[in-house]
Amino acid sequence: HQSPLLALASARAGNVIGGGDWAEQRIVPDAIRALQAGEPIAVRSPGATRPWQHVLEPLGAYLLLAERLFADSSLASAWNFGPDRETNRSVAQLVEEVLRHWPGSWRDGSDAAAPHEAGRLDLSIDKAFQKLGWRPRWDFATTVGETIAWYRRFGAGEPARALCLEQIERYVASS
């Protein structure tokens, strides 16, 4: 009896957003807290550009990679999963899109004394497309719309589990 080979890969995602994230110092949870309190959203780095993606994008990609890796150990390497490059948006654009779904306002909360933050983050997903046939399913507007809908419905008393399962169904159906 021969033991199976263990094939390992590492995967990195872009800037992930989605319902249920309540971490401090993250733009979407901070925005939700401000909107719930009826306050303007404080935006620390409005010009910083990020590869925003819904949390379901990398999760689906990780599952696909694991499935393919099981069948083909030559895929054991490093992978990036993110949005198409042309859909990267600034933090200000993200907040403006949030405000299309949950009315409110934002203010520039930049702090010159704050630790340096990269102005532009980017990911090349060419390898994932070429070798796995993987592409993101949701564009920027859908990503933000789904995220804010989750928070609004959760805030109205809908159970998190049901909201997540419903979003997963929509995500899978969007292929």
C-alpha cells in the first residue's frame, strides 16, 4: 500500500468584504457601525485603491484549487484570487457605492500621524484564470450590494445563517 502524496498550495485573496465582518479598523464594518449610529463614515485613506471582492469569491476559488490539486499535484504552488484588475476601486469609491444602498454620508478621516498605508494594492489573477479556468463571478457593484443587503437584513432581525446560505445560492447560480 503506497501512501498518497501530499500536495500543498498557498492562496492569497484580495481585500475581502461581506456580511458578518465586525472587525475594528476595517472600512465596511466601520461604515456599518457609523450608518447604524446615524453618523458620517470616517474614511482614513479615501484615495487608496484596493482589489475589493466578496468573501464568497476566494472561498469558491479555494475549493476549486483544492479539488484540482487533489487530482493534479503539479498545481502545488502559490495562487492569487481577486477581482479583475479593471474593477479595483478606491476606498472613497467603495464608500460611495455603500451609500447607494444605505443612505448616509462620509467624511475624510485621514490622519497624517497614522502609520503608512499602501496607496495601491493589486493582484494578478492571470494564473488562476489560465490554469484553473477561475474568474470572479460578482462585479464591484454586486459585491457591495450583496454585502450591504446582508448587513441591512441582519439588522432587521434575519438570521445570519439563512442570509449566508441565501447568498451562497445566488453566488453559485451566478456562474
